[in-house]
Amino acid sequence: MRHAFLLFLMLFSLQVSCEEISAEIPKEVVIAHALRAMVYVPSFKQGLIAEKRRTGNTNLFIETTLTVSDSTLEQIVSRVFGKYLSRAQANELLEFYESPTGRALIADQARDPLDQNPQLHLNSSQMYEVGSFTNSATGKAFAHISGNQAIWKEIRDAIQSELVK
């Protein structure tokens, strides 16, 4: 019994230390980790490539953005998203996309960006968890941010500004 109590204390102190450490990590770093977990930048680049193929056109922004490292783009996008997400939301975003369900969702969504009718192949438990996340305040906030044209313009401007440096 004494050993169980000591083990509990050790685990509890470990949890507190991890929470304290994560509180010291800047919000934008947490968001960058979430973006990496959701394969955001490679998907963004694939979208640019798909747009080039679809239209047959390209421009300097597309061509230079495709040459920028994924980590640089993650930093740029996380700074912009950081303006619109709270610290708690950043943590929840990372937690979801690093979870088995979040990873399954990302793997299931890895597809041709030109496919207008993608099919998800998640089990009912995973679909429930995805639904719970997307209907949560964080899920709704992230959907709003990632679908907002003004924020996309802000990201584009931030990328162009970074490329000029």
C-alpha cells in the first residue's frame, strides 16, 4: 500500500511538472506542434500545387512559398493563428491532433486535394470523437480561423513579408 501511495505521488508530481513545463512553452510553439501533427504545411503546399495544376497558372508567391521550409511556414502560420487562439485552445488543438483519433483523421484525409468528395473511413467511436472536437469551442474556433479569407490574407501577407527578409 505504501508503494502504491509513493507511486501515486511520483505520478502526480510528474503530471504537475509537465503542466508547468508546457505552461512555459510559448503558445505559438504549441500551435506549430499542432500544425505539424495535422500535417498542415505539407497539405498547404499540396493545395498550392493542385491549384497550379487546376488553373495551369502559377505566380511568384506560389513558387517561392513551395521552396520555403515546412518549419518556417509552421512558424509563420502559428504566429497568425496565435492571434486568434487562446493558450487553452492551442493545447486542445495539439491534444486532439496528437491523439489516436486525430492521427487517424489525418491519415484518412491524406488524399488528392482535387477530390471534391472525399470519404472518411473512421469507426463510429472515432467519428464521435471527431464530432465532439469539431463541435467544441476549440474546434469551432479553429474551423473559423482556417476558413476565414481575411486570416488567409494575413497568412499570405506574413509569408510574403518573411520572404522579403
